[in-house]
Amino acid sequence: MASKPDGRRLDAWQALLLAQRALLDRLEDDLRREHGLPLSSYEVLLFLSRAPGRRLRMHELAESVLLTPSGITRLVDRLEGEGLVSRESCPTDRRGSFVVLTEAGRARPPTSVASRSTSGGT
């Protein structure tokens, strides 16, 4: 049986969680202000921009951004409505589909946003 964590370890864990939340909140605010994108949309565009052929299967994308299947479906629906991604049928699996970055999605700057956010720029 594992021993009960001591107060210092719990304090450290709590501090880590608070720092993570603060960082994510800051990224979300910066992305919305500068690019009109929520963090979840940015993540999808970033993963697609770096994927071979700028396309991923829906389940691969869901695993990459840690969303449930229904969560990724709603997000992709929204991005598709904005013209940033499209869906294509998978030729080898009729049940599967790809999410593909469109030209409009490619025009969004996910890699430049990432380098700027991590370099301390605002």
C-alpha cells in the first residue's frame, strides 16, 4: 500500500496545477486577442499543419489534442464552418474520415504563434 503524501508534496502538486492553469489561461487569452482562436482550435490547426499531407484521421486528432470523440467532432464541425478544415472520406475505411487543413486554415499562423508565445513576446 502506498504511503500517504506529506504536506510538502501536496503543496508542490497544488502549485504545479495552479501554474499550469495560469499558463493555459494566458495562452488562451493571447490566442483569442491576437488571432481570434481559442486554444483548442489552435491545437487542432497546429497538429494538422505538422501532419503528413496536413491531414489526420479523426481518432488520431482526438488523441493528439486529448478530446473525446464527441468533443473533437464538435470542434471540427466549428472549424469546418469557419472554413479552416474540411473532412474527406477515407478510401480504405468507409467508416473513417480525415480532417484536412484548408488553405484558409494554412493561412492561420500556428507555428509563428507558438514560437512567439514561448519566447516571451506579447
